[in-house]
Amino acid sequence: MNILLKRNLLGGLTIIALGLATLPAGADIIAGDGFNYTPQDASLSGANGGSVSPPATSPLGWITSWSADSTATVGVGLTYSGYGGLGIGNSVTLGSVVSPADIGRGLGDSSSASVVWMRMLYNPGAQVALSVDTATPFQFSTANDASFLNLQRTVGAVGGDEDHIYALNMSGITGATSDPFELTGSGTRMLLFKLTIDQTTLYANETLSLWVNPTSVTEDGLGGATVQISANILEGADDYLAAFSAAGFGDRIDELVLGTSLGDVIGQLNDPITSVPEASGPMMMLLATPLVIGAIWYRRRQSAWAKPA
């Protein structure tokens, strides 16, 4: 065997080993979707892939297909260099400057979890001078839509990527909280969230932490969170995150994963590439109706709750 062939073989084995090291064990995954759908430019509406579907013995996983506006489309995948490289296949683009888009999908009951880790690859969309709109690329709401947590971006920020204004928000059973922060730089970021849940104490707060572009495989190694907030969002009948939604002005998201351990959530998704079904007109209306109702409720609710100073 010549030296060049040996080097190529060793290099290939190294790549395989790194890939296997980043694959999730799966035992602690609640749900995930790498958005590896085809064809590109197709609407996400009706897509039903992802890494986890609810088995007969468990309610965990996605329980609905994606509901989506027509301008939420399959696009080029996002990548992140950390953890041996994340990002396979395609992503989803949430509309454009002139045509913003929403998507949404239901989740099974994960109320037994005391901690939920969440991560997503994210590339910000367009800035529109003087716009009063906000993009919400990451949001989870509870079973009865009484509470939510989200990340928002001010679309009207001006002056370049470093002037984007972001906020981490929670609105719950006994109040709401919000913390604005800057997300500097440009291009794709990995967003890592940890939701610590207390369902044993009446009116106890949950705590949501966010790290931007993490690289550590241990929680201690993550260091201090970029931003952290607390509010009581999970209690009684609203004791789990029951739906994911996102809205954007050209914002792109990819590699969405939820789980109960950091180790599984930071692993590479290994979703198969699946096609988006062609939905009939009546079916598209049926899929979009819950999303439209949810968007109307959410926008009214947001205007009703005041952010603390």
C-alpha cells in the first residue's frame, strides 16, 4: 500500500470517527428536524420528516406535519463548524422582505422532562429601515397556548448586522419577561437553549438560557449564558412545550433539535432527504388554518403584554 493511499485511508477513517462521535445516541431526543426536504424552492407546507416521530408506546416526537405559508420554502442548508461540523442537506427560508412567512408544527407530551435542551442553526434575514415588524425565528408555545418562549429580531434595525436588535422573551401564567441583547457578526449562528423546569412548586419560575455559537460538549464548559431569563410558563394543563413556530423576513433556520440532554442535542442530525408532498388547494387551506389562527392570537397577545423596564 503506497503512502498516499495510506494517508487517504487514515483521513477517511478520521472523518468517519468524527462523524460518529457527533451522532446523537437518540435516547434523550424529544424531536428534531434537519429540514432535508426536496425539491429546493418548494413550500414547506405538508412536509412530515424529521429525526423522531412518536412511536406507538410514546407520545414524544412530532405529531403534525408542517403548516407553512407559501413563501416558507426549502433552501440551501446551513452549516456550523463546531462539534465536528453540523448541517446536512437543506434548510427552510422564511419568506422575504416583501413577503414574510410563518411555519408551525405540533409536538407530543414531554411533561415528564425537568430539563429541555434545544438548538438550531440560524441565519438572520433582511433589515428594513423604519420597519416596526419583528421576526420570530424560534418560538415554542404550551399545550393550551397560554404561555410561550421565543427569540425575536427587530426588522427595522439599521447600520449593519452588528446593529440587529434581538430579545429573548417568556410570557407565562404569572407574568412575562424580556431581555434584549446584541447578536454580533454575520452569517450562520448556532443557538443553544436550556429550559430548566419546575413543575413541583406552585407558581415556580422556569429558567431559559441561551448560548450563541457554543463549542463545549459539557455544560460546565459552556461558561456563562449569553442571556438568561425566568418566568412561570409551565404549570397545570400547560406543562409542556406543545408546538414550535417561526416567522421571518428572509430568515433561515436549520437543524432544529430538542432533547433532555446536552450530549444528544448537540449531535449531528442524520435525517434522510425526503420530498415535500404536493398538497391540493383544500388541503393547503386545512394545513394553514391552525397556523393563521395561532399567528393572530400570538400577535394580539404580544401587543397586550408589556415588557419590563
